[in-house]
Amino acid sequence: MLADLFASFDQILSPPFRRVMWKSLGLTTTILLLAGVGLDRLALSFTHVGPSWLSAALSVVVALGLIAGLIFLAAPTALLVASFFLDDIAAIVEREIDPHGAPGRPLPLASSLVSGLRFAVLSILVNIAVLALTIFTGVGFVSFFLLNGYLLGREYFELAAMRHCSPSEAGALRRLNSWQVYIAGVIISGLVAVPVLNLITPLFATAFMTRLYKRLA
């Protein structure tokens, strides 16, 4: 697994990966900026109330809330955007590690979009649960890795596997190798925890899980 990890990190800097990465990052950044501007305009319409000091205080609270919200939404947004490019990444990795093997089948566009939306929503829900655990129990740091490790491991492994087999077969292979997939998911969650780097997590995770799938299969 460590060999898969280091090879995936090395490959992120290769020219084919960089082209996909810049497209994904550009689209993600554009969506976040547009969302930020739109939410800012909406919030400002509610802050011009009462005395000037109250409006100023509300403006500061709104600004901090928008920053926190955009940081929170950065990873799910990157995940959703990257769902359009994951097959490209997986194909690059497969050609490198198994040039004579059967190429994977790209997921249909509709399936990719549905998977990306489901994954993004699940990611938001998991991290809301992490936030709640942090506030009420103080175990947010541990729960972040435990919960995201399971979600990220399951989703990215099955996405890589479904290029070569049916969803039921992908799920069965994941369950057969559940601990390896889970540990790989925890490693990926470490990257999600780092601001800015979390924007390239979907591309790294796809490369990592593609290598893991090919080795286990």
C-alpha cells in the first residue's frame, strides 16, 4: 500500500495529471467564487437594519460565516467537479501500471454526475456529524478520520473498481479487503484535512484507489 501511496503522489506532478488538475481546480475555484459573491450579496441585504453599530457587527459575523462556509464546502465542491475527470485520471494510471491490460470502461455521464452528487452530499453530512461530535463530545479530531476514512475508502475504491466490474462485484471486493480499503481511506482523509490540498484530494484518491484495486483484483 505504501508503494501505491508514494507512486500516486509522484504521478500528481506528471504532465497528464497536471492538465486534469488545473481544469478541475479552475472549475472548482470559479464555482466557489460565484457562490461566495452570491451569498455575500444575499447576506448584505439583511444586514442594513437597526443602528450602524449593529449593521457593522452583523457584517463582520456574515463575513466570517461566509469564509467558514466556503472552507467547509471546498472539499465537497472539488469532489463534485472532479467526478467529471475521475475516469481520465483512472485511465492514465491504468495505462502506466498495466499497459497491456484491458482498459476500464468509463462510467456514463449521468452515472458520474449522480455518483458525484451523492458523494458530495454524504461528505457534507459526515462532516456535519463530525462538527456535532466536536461540539458535544470533544472527539471531533478522531471522528473526522474514522468517519471520512470509511466514506472515502468505500466510494473511491468502488468507483475505481466499477470501471472493470459491476457495482455488486465492486462492493464484494471492497468487503473482502475491507481493512486495506479502510486504511487507504484514512490516509486520503488526512489530505482532506489540509486546506488547499483538499482541492486535489479527488484526483490523488482516484490514482491511489486505482492502484489498490488493480493490485487486489
